[in-house]
Amino acid sequence: MSLVLQSPAAHPQQAAYHFLSKLSVETDVSDVWSDLQNGVTDFLLVDVRSEKAFLEAHIPGALSLPHPTICEASTTALDPDKLIVVYCWSPACNGATKGAAKLAALGFRVKEMIGGMEYWRREGNPVEGTLGTEAPSIG
């Protein structure tokens, strides 16, 4: 028996709802890079890794807000009208999910950048920081 067909596929309308729901809370490295290249300023990029990791290498223009520190007091400078895009190390890191959950609970619109810093670097996109491209790609 087919493992693929073991569970029936969703009705197309149900599938469309599922995938659109997913896209409402995530974006990817390519889309973020494209928007940055095109001067799109409707979102704020937030690195939720540790301050040390941020200082070593981060996406140009990103702010550092380590996910354990996210609270009402630490987010007062964030524009509540802008979408926040969070990232962490890689698909194996749930720091972006933790940060996104906290920001959403505080009333911010937020998306995770799937792939994180690992896939940002794999696609050859620029980084800045004290170690730059010599910094580890994953934590």
C-alpha cells in the first residue's frame, strides 16, 4: 500500500485554507532578500538569537531582540503598525517560533523567516557583524 495515499488528500478548498494560513505566519529567505533589495520598508527584521550571535553576524538592517528577553518592556521601541519578521539559526531552531509567539501575544503582527540564518547564508546573501562570513552558520 502507498504511504503517500495512506491518508486521503484534503479537499482543495481545505488545502487552500491550510496553505494560505501557513503563509500568513511565515515567509522565506528569498522573499525577504527580494524585498530588501527592492527597498520594501513595510516590515521590521528581528534576529531573536543571542546578542553574541547577533554581534558576530546578522542580516543587514536587522534588530537584535533575543527571544528570552521579549516582553512588553523590551518591545516598546517596535512600531506596532509594521509587520515583524523574526529569524533564528536554522530550521532546526525553534527560537523564531518562540519569539514570534511572544510578539504575537503582545499584539504584534509577525511572521517567521523559515530557514533562518543558515539558509540566508546558503543563498549567499550578505551578513554584517564582527565575524561576518567567518561566523558559524548554525548555532
